[in-house]
Amino acid sequence: MDRVSITQKTLEKFVGRSFEFGKYDCGLMVVSHIKAMGWKIRTGGTWSTAVGLQRFLRRHGGTGAACIDGWGIPRITPAMSIVGDVVELPGEPPFGAFGICLGNGRVLAYHEDVEGAAVIQPTEYVTAWRL
């Protein structure tokens, strides 16, 4: 399966799903997508609350970006991102905000102004990873 097809499946799985820690959140969406893209990663746990996610992050470097880096996924500049790549957007510390690149400047992400995961067009990026 190619990166576009895998990304479409991620979109279908998460778009419109209301945010719920450990079930439908940006961390779970990114982990699910990374695995679907063929990366063999070990997450070393799960979470179901904000406190649980904080514990998970502390065990994996303190931030979501540190988790992704720890899995050996190469960073790229956000301008280089293509369909299927993971991007970090400005977000609430220590969680951050992460999404999946859909192309043409669009990202699948959870955003405070939208109910559930949505296709958004960010104006600012923090970093990105090539899957």
C-alpha cells in the first residue's frame, strides 16, 4: 500500500472523532499512522487521561517530539513534508500538537476550535518527520 492510501485510511479512521485521551487523540493518531506506514516502534505503554499521558511522555523523553525522535524517525523541515509525514504544530506544553500531512498545506489534526479531528490548514509549524 502506498503512503497516500495509508494516509487516506488514517483520515477515515480519525476525522470527526471527538477528542478522548487514549482513544482518539493526536498521540494515538500519530502512533497508529506511524505503524501503518511500516515503522516497527515500541510505544511502551498507553494512557487514558492527561495525567497518564504526562507519565507516558516523561518515560519517553518528556515530549511528543522526543518520543518520535526516540523511535528513530528522521526529522525534516516542515516545508519538506509530503503526504503521510508527521508534523508538530504549536500546542499546549507538555503535550504539543501533532498531525498527519495530507498535502497542499492541509493537516489532519485535533484543534481547539473544531469538534473532533479535522482537516486544517496550519499557519505555523514546529517540526516534521519523514515516514
